[in-house]
Amino acid sequence: MSQTLQPARRFCVAPMMDWTDRHCRYFMRQLTRRTLLYTEMVTAAALTHGDPDRLLAFDPAEHPVALQVGGSDPVMLARAAQLGERAGYQEINLNVGCPSDRVQSGRFGACLMAEPELVAKCVAAMHEQVAVPVTVKTRIGIDAHDSFEFLARFVRLVAAAGCETLVIHARKAWLSGLSPRQNREIPPLDYQRVRDIKQHFPELEIIVNGGIVSLGDVQKQLAHFDGVMMGRAAYNSPYLLADVDRRVFGDSASKPSRQAVVQAMLPYIEAQMASGVRLNSITRHMLGLFAGQPGARRWRRYLSEHAHREDSGPEVLEAALASMHVAA
């Protein structure tokens, strides 16, 4: 098994559409140095026919960072993997878990669980073209296909194609009748099914995802799995990431304060704005930094009311901090 990213995969932040863009990842990196961060899903078609330099751009400070791609054409995915590796991503992850109608219409995401042979061809084509790991993020099943045998066959085929690491969301997906949000909440969690897969395939690296909202949850799951992936809880309450390096990775370094994280973001914001990025494209990811703290509502409101203005700059964050002190 490739060990290049194995330590970092002990804790990952999930790929989340419209959320885990490069600015979000840079912000999260101020809170945790060790966590593996994932991009939003980028389609292979967009990389093949669009502007890969723009779509794949990121700051070197984001490492360790993985690229998630979507698609079902082996040739196109192989090209996308090459572009991702060339751009500096340390892992290429294939999305076989998203249940949205838009994704299904493009014939990728969770609907591909019904075509494990095709997924295996995609993985093999990608694996052949890159030296970095090719991984798969999937569900435990789709619709009525949610048996252990169904999932085990899927895992067996993609593993034989060169995938040594799978991220498994411990819910099945309903391909019709539920929205993506409902698919994250309504199908029941079945961690035991993922444990059974890990026991059946001990040679594979299995990362569990779904319903994990605290570092206590993370530590419980690490008793059974090689790693844990957290999604919206990490986005909505990002300061929990400040404890990850110590509690999950055993680092002795002290965690940064929230104020120090804000200060660390100011030079980045200034540089990004100089290249044409709007302030609220960055600060929207920082709204939850003070979640649960006195003045958190004032912080959110100040940023929401001021960061979108054309003349806004880094000073808005300093003023937002000052407004919290006044409130206290």
C-alpha cells in the first residue's frame, strides 16, 4: 500500500460542493497542519474542455491536499488525473457517492455504484497514468442494492483495479425521491457495514464518513478504521479543527487562538484581493469561526453586512473582531 498520505488520512475534511474551495482550505490550514483537505468535486469534462490552470489553482500552504474528480469516461478521467498530479495534488479521488440529480444526469456520482466494472475501468485508467494514489469515495449502497455482498463486490473490483484506499459514507443513497441534503440525513447510518468491509479487506485503507460531528466521535471511529472524514461539522464549527493535530495526530504544538487565525488570514486576503478576489469570497468560509462563543452572532453579522461591499478590505475582519470586544 502506498503510504504517501496514510498519516494525513487519519483525519480528513470532506469534499463539499460550493464550500471547500481554495479559500476555505487555506483558512482551514491555519487551524490544522496535519489534516488532509479535499477540493470540491471537479468534473473530468471541465478539466478536459475548460481551463485546468484556473480550476486546479491552489496555494502550496494547503498541503496535504487531494483533488476529487467526477466522471465516468476512463480516458477523460485519466487525463483529469494527469492534470491534477501535474498541478501538485497528492491524491486523486473519484466521486462515486454524490446522489444529486445533476450529477446523475452526467452519469457519475453514486449512480456508478450500479456499474462497478465501469468504476474499475476508470480507476485502472487513472492509476496507470499517475504516481499519486487514486482513491474512491462511495456509499454503502444505492436504492435496494444495499447488501454486504453488493458493497463487497464493488470494493473487490475497484481494489483489483488499483484503488488501495476507499472513503465510505456509512449511508446508502436513494437516487430518486430524496434531495442531496436528505440523502445526508434520512438513510440510517450503518457503521457496522463499513466495519465488516474493513474486516473483510484488511489490506485496504478504509476511511469512514457520515454523521461524525465531534472529535470524540472521531476517536471512537479510529478504533475501527484507518481514518475518519468529517464534513459539515468541520465547516460550520471550524475551530474544532484547532484540536485535531493534538488529539488525532499526537502533535505537541499548542493550538492557535481564534484571533491569531484571523490575523494569519489578513496577508492572504490582501494578496488575493490584489488579484481580483472579492473579500466575501474568503470571509464566507470564516463565519463559523466563533461558533458557540460570546459575540459569535455579532461576528457573523458584521462580516455578512460589510464583506460584500466593493470597497471592503482586510480591515473588515479587524473591525469585526473589535465589534465583539465592544459587545463583551
